[in-house]
Amino acid sequence: MSGAIGETSQASSPMPADWASSAAAHELLCAALTEVVRTFKAAMGAVYLAEPDGDGLRAAMIAGTPPAIFALPERVAFPSTYASARAFLTAQVAVIDQPQPSLHDHNYAGLFPYSVVSAPVVTAGHRFGALTLLTYSPTGGPAAERNRWLRNRAARLAKDLAPLVEEGAILAPETSPVLIPLFHAQAPTAATQSTGWGLPCAPGSAGTTLMYQVRKLADALNRALSADDVFRAAQLHLMVPFGGCEIILSALEDGRLWVVGYSGAPPETARHIHGSTATGGTPAADALHGRPLFFRDHRAQQTAYPGEPDSNRAWAYLPLRGGNTRVGVCSLGFEDPRAFAADEQTTLMMMADQVGAALERVRLSESEHACADRLHARLLPRILPELPEVSVVARYLHATPGAGTGGDWYDVLSLPNDRIVLVIGDVEGHSVESSIVMGEVRTAVLAYASEGLGPSAIMGHVGKLLSELDTNLLATCCIAILDADSATARVCLAGHPPPVVRGPNGRTSTVDIRPGPPLGIWPPPVYEYGDAEIEPGSLLLLYTNGLAEGWNSDVVSGARQLLASLGESADHGLESCADTLVAALPDRDRRRDDAAFLLARYEGAGLTSHGRINRMEIQRRDLRDVRAARKFVRNTLMEWDLNAISDDLELIVTELATNALVHADSDVELRLREGSDHIRLEVKDADPTPPVPALVCAIPEENEQAEHGRGLLIVDALTSAFGTSPSGRGKTVWLEVPTGLPARW
């Protein structure tokens, strides 16, 4: 142990260190600490030494058995209400007994079930520190006799240390205490043995087994990336080892407790906590304010909280903390009566602190990721345009949770003369900056494309702009301009993989063009382009690198395999094709990178008698336009000589448009598209949450909440195909209604 000498201001300058004297001083500390722990059968003891700067005390030695040895703080600052600080500053024995439970005592900060007694280690000329014990009971023997004995032992220790320090011994705390295991120190109650921790014939095995559970939980929580992961870790490594049959994990938000997850508990028990006030009056709310509650059986809880539902369980309510922040409550239920021994209570609180810190961390991380994801989503197109000759869908797939927000993007732009610009790209990195740069690059591509420039010129201008921005990030990009009249696609690549084409015969090919360097290189290079013929009925796939992950080390070959995997489903609706591609990819937990793709189907040029499209837009929150939507459907079908299905589609559009206006809080676009033997209706809004048809429930309250979803059952009954898919920043609800006419193409 090194550092300054613990002397008063009257002492002369420090003498040269006598290391033999220092070693002897340390032996005195160890002997005194071991003696007092064994004499009082204490849970643990500690020697605190004064810090050289005089700002507080720091533990130099700790003796005892787990888990008690982890209950005392390593450092005690001045001023403080801790017994060690009070004993040192007043030169008197200080005692803090474990308080009796009080239902409304929210100011009790002591979370561990021990009593503390501390005696000053001082002489007339030296103030060394304090000798502190944690005992399992408030008394630990007759209080006056115990205090007198401890004071005398601490004084004798100080008297023995004084000459050694005067000889040059260094006696100041280091940054970490020395731990002295005393495995005979066990809780005096039989409850610890009855719960199955360790073996009676092996001293210390109970506490060590308990601490093993703490370590296992810590390992699981270190890997947690979401609130669900934290709950599963608590269920597996906290509830199960302690023999619990129920666990409810709730988090504090806006003055209320909200259930993050529950297992074993009936829904009504979780529902009782979910959304409940956190101001007090319930065991969960009272525990939230810092004092754990333990009830031996359901009668004990009913006595303390008569208004609580009788679950016929023993309960432990553990406050979850993230530092000094109240995070939530972990409620544990036990089927049989349970006497919670002091060591168990200590271990449970240690584990609850770990769960609270992990829950706070992942919630902050999820909040940051949600903010970044919302920013990224706002920078993607809200709605993709369509031409009668070309249908387009897009998908954006996020990487593993915690990987950060990527810079992938896509875009579609309709130009005069039946041309459509397809763009996909990827800004390097996974950060908010990647999303911001992505938005700048996407805006630049749209601006130059709107001027009618070719793909090579667009790439050159955007690359020059990116190199002049205040960023070190590069971007890859693929631009394909489809000309419906000539059935060609002019493609230009900037460090990006080429598009893949699936012909009507099912064969796949790659657009043959050499890619240029990524965007942002200075000086900007001259980008080449290539032309590819596209047959009617072909699928054109533009994608980012993450799409082919898990298929092949070669991203282009992987994309071709992916497109070829469509098989006969390639002849189905484009949304179905996109869903099939997504289903073939690895799960999100195994994706290391974000992935985006554009899938376009070229139908052919000069379509007049079929493939017609009509659209309208409803302003945000304007429910009066639902009537205009019905009129839009009726007039369009009349113009297309399809009056027979008008009534069904008017009913359908009423339900879908109303749902979108009420729940999406955005503008709503309606699109009618003629198929060979069906009419397709698409309703697009900015809410990514898919609608769910609601089934009739036995619980009246749930029926009322699900009323808006009941109409979707009617929609499903009237259509031959019905689904929802992501669409830019929101979603597209689509359906197909048969026309009753034979297929015309």
C-alpha cells in the first residue's frame, strides 16, 4: 500500500519509507480486521484509511464472505452520513441500524439488509481512519458492550500503528482494497441453507454460488442490445436461479410504470402494473423510490397493501437504478412462501442494479437509434412515382440492432418523354453523419436529373459537389435511366455493383459496364455509361451491397442468385416479388450492413388499352375527401368500362382511406392500376405500421380498441389479393379485385 502518511498537521516532513515497518503495519490491519469479524460473526468488515488530500476515506482492506463484501462503498467522501465518515470525523463509535420496514418511507437510501457499526482508528497525534463492520442483525450482541469492545480494539490498533508510521511506514489507501476471504462468516438464519445455495459442509459456498449468478447475469446484460434482451437476461439469470415463477420488468416513463416484459404472470397482473402511477401507494411504486420490498407470502403483501390483487404469491419488488436515476422495478413472484435471507436480498439488489443500468443503457441507445432512423427515413422518398410502362417497388432493410444507421438510399424520378430515373446508392459508415450526407447526395442527384442530364453528367456533378462538402465520407451510386420507347436502360456506376436483369424467360444477366470510382474522389473522374436492352416483362434489380450478404462472397453473383430465386413468383405482383426477396435474406440479427433495393418491372411501350393508371391525393386529416375518393373510384372505373366492381371498390377505398387519414396523420395517395384481369388499388401514407385485421375478442375492452381494424376483414373478403409493404417513408396498402373478364395480356 503506497501513498502519503496519515499524520496530523503537527507532524514533521515525511521520513524515508521503511518498507519493513509498512509491512508490519499492514499485518496489524489484517489481524485487527480478522479478529473483529470473527468475534462478532459479522457479514464483513473493512478498514478505511484517510486519503492524503483529506477529502474522504477509502477502503484499504475488506474481510468476509460474498456477497456482503461487495455491499460497502470503496470510498466515503466528506461530509457524509456513512457510519465510517461519522466515526472518523467525530472520533466516536457510529451505528446505523437496519430500519424497520415503513410503507411510505421513500427517503431510506440503504438498500442492503445489514446494520453498520464503525469505530475511529485515531490517537492523540494520528488520525488513520475507521474500523467498520456489517452485521446481520441490528444489534450483533449487546449494543453497549459491542461498541465499547470495538472502540477499544480500534484504539489499540491506532496505538500499534503510530510508532510504525513514525518510523516511516506508508499507511494510505490504494485505489483498490485488498480482499480477505473469511468463509466461516455465514448468515445466522437457516433460510439461506433452505434455499439451496451452496452446501452446509462447505463454508462460503452459499455466498460464492450467489455471486456466480451475478456474474452470469452481467455477462448476459453486456450482450443486450434491446429492452427485450435485458428482459430475457433477467428472466434466465435472475428469476430462474432464485426459483421464481413470475417476473415483471417495468420501466419508468412520464411518471408511470410501463411493462417492458413479463413471464409466468397472468396478463391481468402485468396489466395492473402497466401504466400505473409511480407516485406511491403500490408495492412497485414504493420500491421504485429506492427501498426493496420482500413479502414472505401473499398474506404479508395483503396486510401491507390491502388494495393489491391477491396473486397467492410471495413477492420481491426490486428498484432498478441507472446510477442515481430511477429506471424501473423488477417484480419477482414465488409460488411457495419464501424467507429472503440477508445474503439473498443483497444479491438480488446487486443484480437489480445491473438490470437497471443495462435497461437505461439500451433505452437511451434505442432512443438515439430511433432518432437516427427517423432522420434517415425522412430523407428517403415518401412515395415512388410510376409510369404505365414501368412499375417500381423499394425496400430498406436495417442491419443488426446496435450497428447504427446506414447511408443507403434509393429514388425514382419521372421525366418527360416516358423516361424514368432509377437511383440507388450508399454513403459509407453507420452514423447520423452518413444519413445527412446521404440526404445531400440524394438531393443533388434529383436536382441534376431534373435538368435532363444524362447519367454520366449527373455522376460527375454530384461527385464534384460531394468532394467539396465538409466531409470525409465517400458514396457509391448507380443511376439507370429507362427509356420506355426504345426499351433501353442507360446505366452509370460510381463504385457500385451493376444492376441485374431477369428476363421474361427467367434467365438473369448483369448490365455490362465498368464502374467508375466512388463519389467524393478529387479530382472528379469522367464516368462512363452503358446501354442495355430491356425486354417487356423483365425485372430490373438495383441494390446495395448488404442485399447480397449471406448469398455469395461476390456481391454481383449473390444478387443474381437472389433474383433467380424468385422462380414462378416473378410473374406475380411486384410487391409479392419484393417480399419474396426479403424473405430469402438472412434475419436482421445476422445482417452486418443495411440493405436497400429497387425492383422495377418493364411492361412495354405504347400501352393504351391496358395498364392504365389513375391517381388522386387526399390532404392530411381531411376526412371530407373520403367522399371524393369514392367518386374518384367510381368515375375511373366508369371510364374503364368496369362498373361491375365499382361498389366493392368504393366500399374498400372508404375503409382504407379513412384508416390512413385517422392513423397515419399524413397526406394519402390513392392509385388505381389496371391489370390483365384485375384492378389494383394502392393506398399510400407516411405511417410505416401495417394495419392488422382485428378478430372478434371475448374481452369487450379489446373489442372497442380493435374496432378500426374490423373493416379490414371486409376488405380481405372482397379481394383476391391483399397486403401491405414499405413504401419510402411509410407504407402501401394494396389489394386486387378481379374484373370478371378473361385475361387480356
